Amino acid sequence: MEIEAPTATPTIPNAEETPTTIEMTLDQSEPVPRPDSTEPHPPIRHNDGILSKQ
């Protein structure tokens, strides 16, 4: 598990690239995130109920 500690160092630079992609995605998905977010929300709740029943 200690080996993962050094791996976190390279993750820092990658994290900087992550926000850039999110910003670009939000720009293109600006109008999409609103309906998209609403659709996945209800299905997620249904999935929770189905999983609980199982």
C-alpha cells in the first residue's frame, strides 16, 4: 500500500489536466448537463430500489 503513496505524486500533474477536460466538457455540455443530470438522477434512485430488493 505504501507503493501507492509515490504514485500519488504523478497524479497531481494529471489532476491539472482533469479540470481542463471538465471545463471543456462543461462548455460543450452546458445545455446538456441540465437535462442529462435530471435523467440520470431518477434512474439512479430506481436502481437503488432494485438493488435493495435483490
